[in-house]
Amino acid sequence: MTRLRQLLLFVLCMAFGATAVQAKELPDFTDLVDRYGAAVVNISATQAQRDAVTQLFPEVPNLPKDSPFYEFFRRHLEPFSAPRKSEPRSMGSGFIISADGYILTNSHVVESAGEITVRLNDKREFVGEVIGRDKKTDIALIKIEAKNLPKVTTGDPDDLRVGEWVVAIGSPFGFENSVTAGIVSAKGRSLAQENYVPFIQTDVAINPGNSGGPLFNMNGEVVGINSQIYSRTGGFMGLSFAIPINVATDIANQLKTSGVVRRGRIGVMIQEVTKELADSFRLPNTRGALVVSVEKNGPADAAGVQARDIILSFNGSEVETSADLPRIVGNTVPDSKVDVTVWRNGATKNIRLKVGEIPREEADVKHLSQKNQKTEKSNRLGLVLSELTKQQKEQLDVENGLLVEGVQRGIASESGVRQGDVILGFNSEDIKNIKQFNRLLNQAKEGRNIALLIKRGDFTTFITMKLVDVD
């Protein structure tokens, strides 16, 4: 064998050897998918298209938002703009977190949904009920009536390392149980208009329909919920963002136990600390959040925080950038007393502060009904009703009524009744409880018109419908 042939043989052996080593090092996702893929679900939501209930309540005119008449028409006409028919709106993903049917997904997947269908890996379908949703973190909790379901296990997103492999399972473009993989690109990302989530950035292929699906680490633990992508085309371009599972779990627990999400506030306007600002304030680095203004009589003002203070830490958590502060404060329990460290006049100063609460948005949650209030299954009108709590009666300024928890396809949905409406009356009678409502409904004969007195926001009106029993 000539020296040249020996050299060529050596090079070939090295090349094939390196390829074999690389092949052994590539991750294998098959066991992970086989074991945990069954807990991933497909979610389809329908939304009612809007039309006028009657000629008394026409559609809102197509006016620009800066028109002086825009707010007038929106407030007075939009509340009674009713569904014409239910059309497919969105498809997304979710995953089962408990064997009795609780499912996590994104809020935007089920936003304004009239009906939700949850499709399992084994092709079974269930009607999903939105227990609650939080727009600020884009988290929603859904419940289906089932038992002994496969469920995921959760991991700690803080243990993720940039560069490690992660896997997504979901339904991009409706293709169920699709698996994609990539690596963690960055942690703790702050996105515009997203103040409460330290996103996990990955290069996992995520497309419309993946929203709400799980992000797994290589141990098969869910570490995030795939939420959004950065794209100039509408499709995947290598930048995907997931909500850390610990953030989602905290939100889900609040929605499950109380139906609302409470967030702290301190009443300050802040901005980023640049190198130039750090120099001017004699701060040795660019850490912290610069207080631009302080709300008069707010929590920060009462504690002695001043404009031009730089907040360095809050309740034991370091504030590295200004984007960290809203998230840290928001996750702090309202009314709790915390220690705040600020940079003032070239030195640190410790301040004791009582955290306030961000006003809750009504649209953030489906309802405020308590667990001990009676709730009915859907009736012949297709309505799921619950009795108002004492708190709700005070908020709505009514003595009695029934809250419309859900509207399924049927007479009521076609007539314009919406989820969130409050039924005050049935024909000429005031409604006090579900038993009375069911009695009146059962007494009503097929082919007869009935009138429901509905309260929606600040407005009250009768909605009429003809009873037609469907076998």
C-alpha cells in the first residue's frame, strides 16, 4: 500500500468516525413523544359573528377612533350587537395538567369564543369550559368533563440553560400532534407590551396553531407554553417565545381558586438606565429602573419614593433592567409590605413599602362566581346558568338574577344572548334563582315566544325568542 493510499484511508476513517460520533450525540425525542404526547390536545374555538339584534340596535358605524362620535356609538350600540351565526375562528393547542380535565392554553386561543372543542390524542372530543383567562400573561385555564386523563409533568424553567434542546408538540395549521425541536436561544426576554412575562426564546419551529402547546425539556418536563413568534411574513422565522411554566401555573392556580388574578402596583413611571444616565447619577453600572414620576398618594409616594430614584431591588429580587420591575411588582401579593432599595444622591437607601393592587379588567376573566354557587348544565335554550354571588349583585347593582356562564348553539345564541349576560326577568316575572327559571321554562310551550330581560354592561333590554324543541 502506497503512502498516498494510506493517507487517503486514514482521512476516510477519521471522517466516518467523526460522523458516527456526531450521530450518537444527536438527541432522540421518540421516547419523550411516546410518553407525553398523549397529554397534548387540539383546541378549536368558534366565535359569533356580529349582527344587529333588531332594528332598534343597529350596527356600530365604521368610524375612525378619533371621531367625536366613535365613543358614543360604541357605548350605546355595541353592547346589543348580537351573534348572527357561529363560525370557526381559531385553532390552537393545549395540554392536560390534571387527570380530572384541567387544561392550560393561551388566552388568545379562546378569546371571545362561543364554543370550544377539545380534541384528545385518542380522537375523543369534549366541550371545553373556560374557567378563566388572563390577557396580560396570555394564559387560559380550560376544563373538560373527563377522568383518568394523561397529564404532563412540569419542570423548573430556571434550570434551563441557553443552548439546550427543547421540544414542542402542537397543531400548527391544524396538523395535530406535530413535533418540532430546537434549542433555547435566550432566557428572560422582554417583549413590547408584555410586561409580566420573562419569555423563553427558542428556535423551535412554531406556527399558527402551536399557540398554547407545551415546550418540553429533554427530561419530558413542560418548561413553557408556546405563545408567539417574531415574524415579518406571518410564518416561522426562527424566533419563538414561550411563557415559563411557573408563571403559567401561578396564574392557573389563581384562576382556579378565585376566578381572578391579583397583581401588585406601586404607582411609578420608569425608564431604562442608560450609561449616560448612570454617569449623571453617579451609579457605577446601568442596573435598575429610573423613576421618572411618582403617582400622588400612591403606594410609592406614601412610602417616600421620589422621582429620580433608581430602584435597584424590590422585595428581595434584583432589578437588572427597567423591564424587570413591572414583572416583579405585578407578581407581588397586593397589600403586602416589602423592602425596596433605591439609589439616591450617590448612595443606596432602603424603603419599606406597602404594595397596592392593579384594578382588575372585567374581560380578563370569564366570571366571578364562587364555587359554592349553584350552576346548572345547559337547558333547552342552550344556556349554562349560575346564581349570582353577593359580590356580583353589589357590583351589578341588582337584587337577583342569573349569570350566563355559557351559550351553546341553540335558540338563545341565535337570538343574541351572550356569555356574561345577566338574566333579570322571564316574561313578566323577576328571576331569583335557577329553580324558578327552569320551572318557567318547562311551563313554556313549544312555538310560543318568550322574553328574557337581559342586563349587559350598563344597558338592559328584552330579548325575545320562539321555543322550538329539537330532538
